Amino acid sequence: MNGGANVALPLSGLVILDVSGSIATAYCGKLFAVGGADVWDVEPETGFATRQLEPFVQEESALHAWLSTGKQSIVIDAADARWQALCAAADLVLTDGHPRLPVPAGIFTLDIRWFGADGPYTEFRGSDAAAFALAGMLRGIGPVEGPPIMPSGTQAQINAGAVAYITGLGHLIGVERGITAPDHLEVSILEATLCFTEVGAINAFNDRHSERMGINRFPPTYPLGIYRCHDGWLGITALTPSQWHTLCNLLGMDDIAHKPEYQTALGRLADAHLLEPRIVAALSGVSAEATFYEGQRRRVPLARVPTMAEMPNVDHFIARDVFMPVVLSNGTWLNLPLIPCRLYGSSLHREIRAAALDQHGSLPSRRRERPSGTPGLPLSGIRIIDLSMGWAGPLAARHMADLGADVIKVESCERFDWWRSWEATPEWIADQGAEKATSFNMVNRNKRAITLDLEGDDGRALLLELVKDAHLVVENFSAGVLPQLGLTYDVLKSVNPQIVLLSMPAFGTRGPWSGFRAYGSTVEHASGLPHLNGRPQDPPTMMHVAYGDAVGGINGAICLLTALRHRLVTGKGQFCDLSQVEGLLPLAIHGILEEAVHQRPLERLGNMHQGMSPHGVYRCAGADGWIVLQVTGEYQWSALRKLAAPHLDRFGDLDDRLRRRSELDDAINRWTAAQEPLALMFMLQTVGITAARVSSAENVMFDPHLESRGFWQFMERAVVGMQPNPSSPWRRVNADGTTTPEIIRSPAPTLGQHNALILQAELKMTSERYADLLSRGIIGHTPRMPGTIRRF
């Protein structure tokens, strides 16, 4: 977890209060506590609701214990004078938008609520399934004929808590740097979830659509999936022709490896119905473990998909100390994951004991002072060199850019960001394809961009010139790439002793898997999370986006901000190691806890719930129309019976509904089939029933709630014209209860767009040298076919 003893806790001195105790606020507070902040759970006499969540160890919630390690608990009501003392000391108060205790004016407050403070959905009842449905995440998961399948657990809330940490710490850093922070910010859980699906919505705006293709099947990659072997499950992602050829050789399928129609992933996807039986048959008799290691030796992105029981015994996780004993307040302990960051210049808090209710120490003695500051974004003046590509690293840097950092994206004309394209062709270059990629444009807004050939001395020297004045560098290359380029942390530190380098490969920079090849799907496979989703008859079920990439991006921003705060307080830089696969483990915590407490796997129920009925995804009118409906109590059931009469008249109390679940679902489907899903959602939510339309990508782009909140910001972008850009998931809450999103300052840059500005104006390069570098291909503005650079 750290690089040595007696190093500083990066968040020391911060006081954080949680007055709501939702899963989202609790996870946000957990991240602050791990960093060394003084975090207080300010609870009612009955404790936070998380104390009532299964599974239990001797009547203590294991989930609450995992969320509350390193915190202090205090029971306070509104009349208690200690509340004012805590507020006087607090740097930040976390709430769910409806704080139980009155937060005095002038206290920096961060709300984490389902749908935000304004807009048509603001009073809707939320759930993780509802957030995934409205964000367009649910639609792609499940069989072709439907219904879509809800992911399990509290993944949306935990992701939102992580985004709230980025928001809160980013603005606290701004305050400490003399920049005025707003008194009141919010994070919408729905809008935090949209980072997984925003690219699909923008594709829909540009008339590029995709449909549900079945379990573990989604474009543009094939083969991509999870397959049964004789000793477990193997995850496969084969994207490039070389990966496909090697996989075929590994599986004894050389006869089809070089067929012309199978030299692209989309060509293979079109014939998946023919290829899938071959792959299934080839894998059925082999060892998942042995095939995983052999495939990775040959540079194919394979992953063993561990069960929750296998997870603590995975060799890579053991080598990285991923699981640690968490001590419950009753003295029992469980082996659970902590967080995915390794900071080798600052310590992370190793207090792993959960606080009992009202088990607190001395109240903070200081009085917080918020000095007057200058207006601006909190990270204004912070410079970040972004060497990363794809989704994970660039998303981490986008969070920092949205907070005001000057992010300089570095590519080369031959080794450009692969989210512009997997490979160059003369036709693609001539058509300006590098500037048309929705995925690249979506994740690189608010950045500047230059091109440098880092494989030559000139480009490397120029990068080091940039590093001299930078605060942070981020990269997500495979392990070993930076050493090959002569750009290790020691080299960067030699020109800037205060530099922070974040390396965020799929499996981290240390451990048996550190050099393994991976995509976001590989990361998801290796996390074991697919074992918790889907129906009992299905293979372990993926989230149907490159989930590991986006979650990795969120955790990357968490690591950058934590290390930045340490640097600003101590003046010291450091090397940071982030394993993207470990970032997914908090999202699997419900399954990890079930195994740790009861020594049994979490039962996969698809859309069913053990204690709720009705609970599912139901057919609506229109092409592929669906609605999530979750009845959580008898009041809601009574309201639903009235709305759906006479369809539900013959069903009674919860025991009856659980016993006749299938019959009840059929009856609800007959009623909902005639309803338009958006109108039905409003009808059900109006009477207090948790419901959400299962949105398509087009629905997300034109969602009435997102439109009312100005979520999509339209900007003119070179080559592609006017394009929507998603707002950051945090926004200011105004005195009248309305909210204001942060304005996007610039669209994604074109390749090398800021070469002249940065190299000539800022690095004082002469015109003659600039022209020389341009003529030799060290810099440029157009992609180039590999091998065409002239090195002299």
C-alpha cells in the first residue's frame, strides 16, 4: 500500500462529516479515511441504514463494516451542541440531498443524490437498477429477445461515491491553493453512471446505432466472451488480426485463422453464430488456468475469471496484498479488498477496524477557516502530461481537466491514441478518420494536444522539457514500455524532483500479471464480477461495455488527486501504481462478502430479488420497450394494484407474491405491454413506486431530465462539426435550488493541434528548429503509416 514506513498520510488535516450514511456517501467517506482524513459518521440513535444491510456477522453488517473502516461514529441529534462543534471543524459535509441535521450556511457541502437537485426526475425514487436503466447501460445486457438483465449489487452508488471523492477532494485542494469553492456541490448518481454510456449516446446523435446482441456479445469485438473450461471459466478478447491468428493456433482452429472475412473483428462478429460452437468445443476440455497463462505468454488478452471463493487465492492478488483483514467492531474479521492505489511516497491509512455505533474519540479541536480566495476552477495552474491512450487513462485526465488542470495530451503521428483508430490505412488518413472517432472526442475535451515521437532522442528530450514544469504525468501503457522509451519515474524525477507519475496498466506494475495484455473487458473478466451478474443458466455475464476501462479512469483520477494533495502539502512527488482490475473489486463487494461471511457464492437471480416481488424488467409498448419496476414495500404494492387493476387483483401479501412470482410477472407484463415506457415511469414514480425506463442510446441523448439540466453541451469541433459533449457529473447548487454544470471550455483537440503554441510559445523553440522537427516527422498534424518516419 505504500513505499515505506514513516511517510505522510496524503489527506492528513482534513475533517469530513457524513450525515446521511448512504452507500454512496459512505464509500466517498471511505476513500477520504483511507487517505488519512478524519472522517466522522454522524449517526442517528438507530445508526445509519447501512448497518441494516446483509450479510451479517453476529448481527453486525459486514457491508457497513467494510464501508466504515478507519472512521469514527458519533450519535448526534439537531439539538446537540456537538454538532455545531463538528461543523466548525469540518472541511466538507457529505449528504444525500436531504440532510438529517441542519448544515450551517458557509459549510462546504456535497450532495450525492440519485437524480440531482433539479429537473423532472429530482423527486423520483432511485435504485442502482434505475440508474443503469436510465443511463442506457441495462439495454445491452441480456438475451436478444429480452428482457434486459439488471446488474447486481450497488455498483452505481459505489461509482458515484468515487466520483464524489474526485469532486470533493478536487475542490478542497482548490481551497488550499487559494481558489474560492462554492458552498454547495452535488453529484448525480445517474450522471456519474453516464460515463459508461455517453459514447453510445453521441454515436446515436451521429446516426450510428447498435442493438442488443445477446449475453456477452457486443460490438465491435469478437471473439469476446466468457467460456467454460474443465476447471473454471476463461475470458477472451481478441481484437487485432495477430491476436485472432494466435488464438486460433492456441485452440486448434488454424483452418479458419486466415480467412479474409475474419481479418477484422466486425467480420468475425458477423459470423459469430458459426465461430462460437468451434470456440466452445475447443475450450471445453482444456484448463482455464493453463490456457490463460499460455495465451498471455503469446500476447493474447485472456483472463481467468475467478469465483469469489477463488479470488483471495489468486497468485497475482496475493503478490499485491489486495485482500486485507477487516476487523468488525465485534472483534471478528473478514479478508476483504481495500483500494487499488499503491502510493510509493505516501502512506495510506491502514486502520482496518470498523467503528461501533457512537464509538468516537475526542472531537476535533480546531476551527476551520475558509479564507477568501480568487475565483476559478480548483486545479487551475496544475499541469498534467497525459501519455495515456484509449479510455481509462484519458478519462482520469479528463476528470482533472474538468477541474481546471492544464492537461497536455501527447501522441505521435505513428503511435497515435488507439481510440482514434486501431490502425491506420491510407484511405482512413485521407478521409481525416483520426478526427472522426466519437470515443476519442468524448474523452479528451478540455485538453491541449501535441505530437512527439518518443522513440527518438528529440521527442524524448522535448517531453522531459515539459515534465520540468508539470505536476503530474499519467500513462497506461503495458508494463515495460516506459523503460523502453527511457522515461522511467527515476528519469522524470531527475528533471523534476516533485513530479508525480501515475502508471495504470490493467494489472498494475508489480505482480505476476504486470506484463499481461488486457483491454477493459479483460479487466472485467479478471475481477470475477461477471460471476455476480446474469441468470443461473447463463455464463458469467459482462456489463456489455469496456467496464474495466471506465472504472479504471475513475480510480485513476482518485489516485492523481490523492498524490497531488500530498505533493502540495509536503512538496514531494512520487510514483503511483494503479491496478485497473482492483478498481472493480469494490463493485463486487456484495459477492465477496457473501462468500467471506457464508462461504457460499452469491445466488444469481437475473432480475428477481429474494425479498421483493414484483421486481424485474417488464415489456412495454414500442420497439424494444422495457421498464424497470421494483416494489420495495406494501405501500408501493397497494399503489401498483390500483394502477394496474384488475390485472393484479388476485395477488396478495409479499409471501403470496414471492410464491407466485412467475405468475405475477406475467400479469404485470400483460399490463405494461400496452404502456409507453417514459409515460409509465412518470405514472409509477408519481405514486412512489421505483420505476425507470430502460433507455436506448437515443433516449439518453434526448432524455427530458438531462435536457432540462443542460447535461449535453454542444460545441463546434473541427472535421465533425457541432457535437454534444457530456457535462461533468458534478455541478454547483444555487441558492434557489437550481444547479449549474461546469462549462466545457474546449472540444477534444485535433492531432498535434497545439504543437506551435506549446513548443514555440511556451518552450521558446525557434521557428527553424520547429520546421526541422516537422520535416523529420518528430512532430506533425496527420497520422502516418508505420515505418515511414525518417530518422536522421
